[in-house]
Amino acid sequence: MNNYLQQILTYFRNLTLNSFGVNRSLYQLLQDKDISRALEMLQNRDDEVDEAIKEYNPQTHDVMKRPNKYRKGDDPYITEKLPRTRARYINEIELFFLLGNPILWKKEEGDDEAYKLFTDFLDEQYFNSRIRKAKRLAGAETESALICHIYRDDRTGERKVKMNVLARSTGYRLRPLFDTIGNMTVCAYGYTTNEGNRTIQHWDFQTADILAFCKKGRMGWEVEIFPNPTGKINMVYFQQPKAWDGAEQRINREEMLDSKTGDTNNYFSDPIAAATADVVQTMVDPNKPGKLIQLTGEKSKFEYINPPMASETRDAEKNDLHKSILFDTFTPDFDTEAMKGFGTLSGVAIRNAFILGFIKRDNRKEVYEELIGRFRNIVIAILAYLYPDKRAALESLKIKFEFAEPFADDKQAKWQSIASLYQAGLVSLETAVTMLSLTDAPEQEVERLLAAAALKEQQKKSDSDNEEKNPSEPVVNIPKKPISA
């Protein structure tokens, strides 16, 4: 009862403060349990996200609203409504070019054991699949987030982390806040849970200093605030234009043309005959095939009406729409016919053939390269929290990454090329080992190769010395005595 009265007092106190225009910080708003005012401080992109989701889902396209045709004395004609999944195709191709192969990580400096903690964490949290999901959702909805939930196991008290992807279509609303130089200072996410017969609304806030968990009560909000153990916002917010941005009207036009063509085909799918009145009267049952049709006069007529032929302008428009939708969104056409013969092409030839995809890939790198770098720093901070004894080693790590090429290169040809460069003296052993990318520790690999080469040279010299001290006797070939007959 006391808690309920406290919620009422808090509610009216916040109304009074807001009515007087009192300026409060986000932290003060959370302490005052004024969650509505706190959310007003953050960025709200719900309208853009809703529009993108509508365009991504074929069932909510404008073509689905085509009116049916009502006929006097007959059932209404249900018009064809033929949406396409152009947006999905374009988004999947964009995803393929950027993250079709896993991100490549490389340790530049630091402890090998600490680096293994980093790579093990990525494997345990299924990073490759989750980053693909986050990228797909961002391309489809214009925003998503990758969050690391930090918690303690109720049974063991052990510190644990669970990675998850947040987006509107998965039940979350995102509210970021950036400062004047583009750094994210706050990120909140809203969701609902079911408790008994009630649907409970939640908003959780993260800053570098605090983690706030807010739950809507019957009269107000219940708020729990904790220190952030990592000192970083433990989530990465992805925002990008729709993958099909700029082609919305052309996609809509293409769907309308397809649907109208379908209506025409339906109308002429059954034979249609034109006959004069006198011929119709002689037909006992015009709906039955195989009947004799009698023409009684010179002007009597009976003929079938052929469906109209597809116009050249319609075909030209459809072809132009197909090409322009892909071209305007920098999307290569992976048509089956176009792909024939690509198995014999070199990597350079394939890249030239799909140059549009690589142009868009470089464009998206401008967004995702910074975000992946931020995620790397978050993981290191989380690992330092999970393994406090390894903090110094983890914080001294220097890890680089790069987006893998979408098409796998011919490794044998690549290795032979690098070996030729090394044998010709154009690159050093260290550079050759690094270019091969066969090990995560190229320095140690070079040391092992040099040691093996020195040992081999020493063994060769030892064998040569032994041969000089103990020269072998010449071998004399004695012919065998012929067998007499």
C-alpha cells in the first residue's frame, strides 16, 4: 500500500515539475521516475522504421489495396494483387557483399592468452550469425542494435554475458542519443512482458555510468539504477538507409504493371466468341463445346476474340524497371543465365562483373567499420570485468579487423603468387607469412621457420664434414660371368 501511495506522490510531483518547466538531467529524471520526460530527450525514429517495415513486407505493399471490380448482376471480380520481394532481394545482396564471409580478426600486439579470450567470447556468443542478423534488420528497418546483457547466475553467482539483437520487428523500440560530435551518450530500449493477465511495459537505459531498469506500475514507474561495471554503453546501435532507398516508386510501379497484366490474362484465359444475334438464337446451349453453329445470313458472324498482344512499350517499361531498380540501388543481378560461365573467371574478372555490389559494400563500410570497432572495444571491457585478473593484458591488446571478400579467392593461386614473390626477393619472409594469413601469430611462425632453416643448414654442414673425414670407397661394377650354354 505504501508503495502504491509513493507512486501516486511521484506522479503528481513530476506533473508539477514539468508544468513549471524545470530543467532536469536524464539521471535526475530517472531518479524522479519521470520516464516519459526522459524518453522525450532521446531520438525517436518510429515513423521511418514503420515505413521501412511496411515496404519490406510484401503483404503491406500499395498493390494489395487495388480495388476489386464490381459487376452488375454478377459476383465482383477480384483483381490480381501481385507484390514482389524486391526489397528483400536487394537487402540480402547488400548483406552478402559486406558480411557474406565472417569478419577477419588479427592480433597486432598483446598477450596470446588474452587474445584467445576475445576470440572464444565471439564464438560462444555466435557473433558471426548475430552480426549478420543485426545487419539484415538494419537494412530492412533502418535501425537495429547488438546488446550484451551482463548479469549474475542466480545459482552460482557467476558473472555472465548474453548477446542479443534488438529491432522493432523483434519486439523492441530503440531510443539513442548522440552528442554534438556523434558519440552515443545514451541508448534506451523498450519492450513488453506478460505477468499473469497483464502486459507490462519496460524501458531500460544505458549510459557509460549507469544501467537503469524501468517497469511500468499501475500508477507510475518502478526504477532500479545500478553502476555500469564496464564503463561503456554495452550495446552498438546500427543505423543506415533502407537497402532499396530511392527505388520505392519504381518497385511500386513494377508491381502494378504485373498485377494489371495478370488481370488481362485472367479475362482472356477462357475462349471468348463474338456472334450476331441470329447465330446465338440457333445455339441450343452456347456453353457446351462441340455444337454445330449455323450461319443463316450473309451478315451472320461467329468468331473467337484473340487476347491483345503485349505492347512493345509495356515490355520496354518492364525491362527498364527491372534494370533501373537494381542499378539505382547498386545491386548486381544474380540471374541464373547471367551466372553461367562465372566458375572459370578469375577473382578480378568477377569483381569487375559485380562492381555495383562492391561500390555499395565500400559505401556501407563507412557506417559499419566504426561500429564494429566500437563493438571490439566493448568486448574487451566486458572481458576485463569477467576476468579481473586479466584486465591489464586485455586492455593492452591491439586487435585489427577487416571485412572479408564476398567471393572466395583461389587459395592455391594466391599461395603460389606469394611464394614466387618471396623466392624472387621482392618481399621478406615476415611479409610473406603475414600475406598468407595462415596463422594468428605470424611473428612466432617466422621464428619457427628461421629456427627450422638454421637446423637444416647445420645438419647439412655436419653431413658434409663427416663425408670429408670418412670418404667412401669408389664403387666398382664387376660384370657377371656369362652363363655358358
